[in-house]
Amino acid sequence: MSVKKDKVCPDNQIVIFAIPSGTRVYIQMSMLASPMSKEEELIKKVLSTYVTRNGFTEVKANIDGFEPPSALNNKGNEDRIIPDIMGTRRGGRWYIEIVRKDGDAEKTVSKWKLLSILGRARNGGLILISPPGSYAFAERLTKKHDIVVTIVKF
């Protein structure tokens, strides 16, 4: 009996092969899970804890398995701004962002300013979720650039 090597599709999708009738084949199926990035894991954790506890509805998130939030186009250039999480609470639209220290600070500030202004215009606001080690960074940037936000240690 010869052993066949499993063929894996590059994007981890299930591939079905047609076997001619009359042949005996032993099939071993295994599910390959694509590894989630730390950012996706953190967004899912925020969704399952903070967002559900605080009564957000119509939640959209920028990860697989959720409807993505609407992208905002910047008129000055071709950059598209997509919030991490968007939801409504008490009739207002709230944007929730995960604080990342590794990105360009200028782009981060402009994204936070835009989301804060849009949120306040729609009776909501911007909430920054601060993972360990990034609270001071978020607080410093928001105070320096006068951005109205709520920072939550997570």
C-alpha cells in the first residue's frame, strides 16, 4: 500500500478530489487553522468582553467573521481609514481603536482625530483600547494633539 502525501491549498481551503468508483481509498481529513495575528486575537478579546459588556449593538469589526466597518477616504491623499471596531450605543456611533505603538505617529494621530470628530458628530465618540505598555503613549498623543477620547486599559 502506498502512502500519499496530503496536498494543502495555500489559503487553507478545503479541496475535494473526485475518486474513480471501484477504488478503495482511505481518507484522512484534517483542518488547518490559519494562525491569527496578535492584533486579531486582541480585537476578538475586546469584542467578547468590552463590547458585549457595555451594550454595543450593530457591531462591525475589521477582522474575519464580522462585517467590516465603512472605510473613510482622505481627500488629501489615497489613504483609506478603517476603524478596528464600530458600534452603536444609546443612539450614538462609537469607534473603538486598539492602540499600536509600532505605526507612524502622524498617521495614528490623524486617524484618531478623524474618528473622534466623526464619533462626536454622531452622538458617540472614540474609545482607545490600550494593551499593556501603551497607555502612556496614547495619553501623551491625545493630550498633545487635543483629541477627545476615552482611554481604556486592557
